[in-house]
Amino acid sequence: MINYISPLPDAAWADAFPRPVVILGSTGSIGTSALQVLREQPHMFRVIGLAGARNVELLARQAEEWRPPYLAVLDAAAAQNLKAALPAGYTPTILHGPDGYARLATLDEATTVLSAQVGAAGLRATFAAAKAGKVIALANKESLVLAGDLIREVCRTSGASILPVDSEHNAIFQALCGHDGADVRRIILTASGGPFRGRDREFLGSVTRAQALAHPNWSMGAKISIDSATLMNKGLEVIEAHYLYGLALDRIDVVVHPQSIIHSLVEYSDCSQIAHMGPPDMRIAIGYCMGWPKLLNTGVRPLDLVKCGPLTFEEPDISSFPCLELARESLRGGNGLPVVLNAANEVAVESFLHDRIGFATIPELIEQAMRTHDGSQPESLDDIEALDAATRARVREWAT
């Protein structure tokens, strides 16, 4: 039985256009793609707020185009730089820091929040949006990895709705439409296998940053590109699936599909499988959530089945890419382990991107962090953030 994390958006929201939106992470890969989608139908959306962390130059250009009344950045210094970069006569309210992001996510003027920050940094604003009863287009999978149960409970009490932007979970969401959740046997998440599919551990010990960032199919930010290369991205999606759909781990499978044409599948009680297919372009999933229940013109070229060639599938190589199994282990173990897993991974990826550790050290640091966790179970958002911070501090020491 599927037990989705939230109610679906109500008719009042679905029928109200132009839809007032806030985009958290507007300068990242998902955020810039979202603005491309909105640009295709400007009459349907009104941008109320944009948040861009450190990329003040790009955020200023976005703000000049969309003229939202609110902006947010990482800190006070970035806020001053942003203010100086804005055109004369345009004086939006500029917020900063975690509290500023949370305020942006709860603005009365906005009904819809695209949560597209990278990593655990997106949790507090996503949680605030859920508490405020917003419709959340969720691209920040870490929010569910860290606080899936809390967010489920908040959505139940506030009436907030979550629409999944991750291409895999958006595919599952669409494949479930029109079907009885009681008929679902399992969901199957597809993985491209990343740039090192088929490589052994010896090879992985010497890969470079540039090699790891060169994803064969998707254009993504640095962090998610490395997660794809280690298969941690798929591991996080397994945890996300558990919280999104309320399914046990043994009903969530992963299959490597190098072409990235089938974005995931749902298997039903009659053993049929319904797949969602399309080009590897995030604008499809973004447009589906931002326009729901309407289908938008996203600017994506249609899929040509003849030109895309054969579609192949294989089992993930857990021996060479242990991050997927570490993620499963964290979900089985509970007691804060998903928080530890994610924090250790974020520090390890950052360390690899700055040439402080090798690629093969990433899963080693994650496993070490999990093995040394004291087993405490965080009960609140503050507890989660404290465990996240403590894990990061430990792993940074190991990575120096």
C-alpha cells in the first residue's frame, strides 16, 4: 500500500493563476532550469522571491529580469554585495542566512515553493514551508533523508503538499496516477551508473575531479554529479522513496539504466510495470511540479525512440560502489544513521572536490562515520541539525 507523504494540492491552488512562487536555490542547476520553464509561460507564474546563496552576480541578473519583491543570500556580506549590484530604482527586501531563507519560504504572498538548495542546508527552509502549509516542489532530497518522519507529520497537520522534482521520484509519482496504491508491488529506481560504470576499485582509486564531474547524460551541479559517480545519489533516493511513498526497503529496488531514458518504474500486483520515459532533462520534472495539474511547454525536445537506440539494464555494482548499500544500511539501522550518512557524504564530497582526499576515500569516510555513531535518535529539527554538525566536524578532522 502506498502511503504518500502529504495530501495533494487542493483545487483552489490548482486553479489559481498566475501562481505566486518562491525559488530557493535559484542560481543552481535546478533553479536556473526552473526559471527557463517559467520563462516559457510568463503569464502563468509570478516570482515572489529568489534565493541564491553566494552567487550574487547571477542572482542580481535573475532579480533584474523577474523583479521579485524579496531576495535572499547566504550572509550579510553577500546581502550588501547584492544590494550594490541591483539596478537603480529596484529596492527589494533582501534577507540572509537560514532564518532569511525560512522567512522567504513562508511568505504570505507565495503559495508555491521550489526547494532546490543543495544538501542539508535546504532542510530548515523546506521544513518552514511545510509548516506554513505551502505547496512544495521538492528538489532537495536531503530534507527527507534527514527529517522524513518530521516532514510527514508537519504536512499532516498543516495541509502542506509535496510534489517530487527528482526525475526518478517524479517518474514514480506520474506512474502512480490513476492507480490504486494497494496494487503496488514495488518501485524500481533507475540509475545511469555515472561516468565510472563498469570500472573496478583499482581504477576508482586514481580518478580525478574532472573525470568524476563528467556525467555522461545529465547536466548537474558539482555535488550531485559526484553523488551520481559514487551511486550515493541513488542511495539517497532510496531513502527519499521510503519517506515519500511509505514503502519498506524491500519494496524499493534499483537498476542501472545507462541511457537515462526510463526515469523509473512502478510494478503492480498483476506484474505489469509502468515506466516514465523522456529525454534526460530536468525541465520535464520541474515543469510537471510547477504547473501541476497542468502540463507545461517546457522547451524540451520530444524523445525520438528510433534515434535513442537500445535500452539496457543491469544490476548495480555494490562492490565497486558501496555508497548505495551504505544508504540502505542507514535506513535499516535508523537511530540517526541517515543524518550521519548524509553529513559524512557532504563533507567527503567537498573534500574530494578540493583535492584533499581521493574518490575511493568518500565511501570509507562515510562508513567510518556510521560505525562510530553513538546510536542516538534525533527527535526534533534542532536535534537533527546538532547531529549533522557533530558528524561534519568529525569527518572534517579525518579528511585533513
